[in-house]
Amino acid sequence: MGKYVFVYVGGGRPESEEEGQRVMAAWREWLESMGDAVVDWGAPFSASSAVSGGTLSGLTGYSIVSAEGIDAAVTLAEGCPIFANGGGIEVYETMEMSMRG
């Protein structure tokens, strides 16, 4: 099993408290539907800045999941509520690394 980062791109912010509650319920339902595959529910991003001093735009949050391969991770991503708001997901496989010599 590998770990995969879902990087959420775009999508809109809820325009009302009621819409925000509906959106959060959809996200919770989607994440819970993946069960133990979800390693870290993640969090939305707020302000950002690149090390180069520029401003990043479009990245709105992340989650980390465990899957048998990138295709399985993409399949998990397909039900995400972000698509209903015009957003998308980039899926990245993480690499195991030892920082010890």
C-alpha cells in the first residue's frame, strides 16, 4: 500500500452558512466512505506564498489516502464533492525515504 496526496484545486467557497453546512456534510460523507484508506482528512488552505516570493493560486487543500496504486487512488478521488463546485484534484504518490545515512 502506498500513500497518496490529494491536492484540491479550485472550487468555490460557500456563499451562505447553510450552503457551508451542506458542503461540509458532503465532504464528511465522502471522506468517511473511504474508511481506513484515509490516512489524514487534511485541511483547506488559506493564504499562501511561494518561497520565491510569488503568490500561489488555485490550491485549496489536501488529504492523504492509502491505496494499492495510483489508479486505485484516482478511483477514490472520483467521488469528491469539489467537482460540484468546478474544482479538481491532483493525485501525487509519496515516496518512502530514509533521512538517516
